[in-house]
Amino acid sequence: MKTSLVIEDAVFEEAKREANKTGKSISVIISQWASLGREQWKLQKVLPQKKFKPLDLGIEKIDLINRKDWMEDLDDDRS
């Protein structure tokens, strides 16, 4: 497919050097880089999320089940 893209100058210059070194066209080089990047992108989505251990914060000071009560506690300027 033929298309137009705006890419950073440094990326283009590196692709140009790689094309000269390998004898491939700049289009082929950038397409290969994009394919590699796409594969890495897919792997990031598949990798499991880092698991965190729960941290014991001690005894609860507010009963979160009853929203009305804890909202009143938060609004109370005396505490």
C-alpha cells in the first residue's frame, strides 16, 4: 500500500542509513520496523499485569459500607 506519513527526521535518517547498508529500500526498512513495533505492542497487551501485595493499614477508622455516615464524618470540622 502506498501512503504518506510524517515521521521524525532522526527516524528517517536512520532508516536511510540502514537502507544504504542493507541494499533495501527505505520503505522496506520502515515497514519492517513498524512490523516489529506492532509485534511488541501486541506482547505488551498480552503480558499479565504486575501483581501487588495488599498492604495492611491497620484498623478501619471509617466504615465504608455506610456512605452517608462517613461523608458526614468527613464534613465534620471537629475531627
